[in-house]
Amino acid sequence: MKQLLLSSILLLTVMVSPSGSFGVDFQKGMDAAERGDFATALKEWNPLAEQGDAHAQFNLGVMYQEGRGVTQDHKTAVTWYTRAAEQGIAPAQFNLGVMYKNGLGVTRDYKTAVKWYTRAAEQGIAPAQNNLGHMYRKGRGVTRNYKTAVKWYTRAADQEDASAQNNLGHMYQNGKGVPEDHGEAFKWYRLAANQGVADAQLNLGVMYGYGYGVIQDYARALMWWTIAASQGHQTARKNRDVVEKKMFPADVSKAKKLAKEWMDKHQK
């Protein structure tokens, strides 16, 4: 049975709206974007962005990153994200970190990714905190430091970032940056699993299967692997198939019932 660690690399693609001197024209663009009329949004936002409106710059970055109303162009997205990020727009700082980390529109540069993740993380952007934790855990762009990784994972997990909760569970389970604590690992895995993170569901099944931080319960292990497998998780599917053959039919039925009840409640 195998555990996995999830690291988020998503982009923040929700457009933002300011309350400044450009507000009226900006809102016209926002209204158009909400209607799916990105050509009009571009017409309204481009002059504002050229004049230095940071929110318009960020939104143009999103449009070019996603190809909304324009031809997808990562380099142009980076240009606009950079202008907005330099003015302190936290989502732009985070997205810019993602672009540098993954080499989208720029040469991959972990140090620069860390720079922008850090700025966004310090402004409270939970995915940036999670990604920064990942950079410190892996030693990418910074010297590997498990304690610092835990610090950032914790800040994101406390904001209910599901990926960070799963990552923090991994750190506690393996004693990386913190004393090994299976009970604490179980807590964080469960929080992430209940938010639908398949890797956390796999990991929670492992905790139940081996009795780490919780009383050993094969039915609960099978329940969580069944749920993760329903999301296409291959390791969970393998674990499910192996353990199911070793269980009594009544326990298998119990596990399947528990899995169905959870999915009926959480996967609407």
C-alpha cells in the first residue's frame, strides 16, 4: 500500500475588481467578462492596464493565460502578471510564481518562483503558502528546510487549503520538520479527504489499514480507497482490490455502504 503527496500548482483565474478612479470603465469590462463577452472586456481593460491599473493588468494576464477572447499567449500573460505583481496584487504574484515554476512563457526559474510565491504567501494567499511549502520541502529555488515547509503548509492548512492539509499530514506522519505524530497526521488527512482530495483519501485509508493514529479498521480503509478510486486514483483502486479479497463479505458490504453514504453527501 502506497501513499502519495499532493502539491498544488493551480492558477488563480478569478478576475478581480478594484475601487479606484478607473472603477466605472473597469466595471464595464467586468460586466462584459461575466457575460462571456471578452472582446468588450479587452477593449475596456487594455487602456486601463496601459495606464497602470493593476487590477486590469491582472485580468489581462488571466485572459492571455486562459485564452479568453484572445489567442492564448503565456509570454503576454507573464508581462501583465509582472506589472500587476510589482504593484502588489497578490493573485498576480502567485500566478507569476506558477509561471516561473512551470516554465510557462518564461524560462523555468525556481528562485524567481520562490520570490513571487513568498510575496503572495505573505499577503495570505493560501495556494501560494502551500506551493512555497512544497518548494522548501523539495529544496527547489531554496535550501531544503522541512521546518519552513511545515510553517507554510500550516498557514495554508489553517485557511482550509485541502492540498496543504494533505501535505501537512504527510509531514507529521513522516516526522519531517515536526516530531512524528500519527494522530496529527490522521487529523489533517481527514480534513483534506473530506474536502475531496483523492490523495488524502488514499492516505487516510492507509492510516486505517495500518492503525496509524487511529484504531485499525479495514472497513474504513476500504471505504476511503473506494472513494478515492471513484475519482480515478489508481493506487487507491489497487489497494481496494487487494484488501477487498481478504475481507469478510459483511465487512466489504459495510465499507461500500459507508463509501456510498459519504459520496451521496459530498459529491452532489
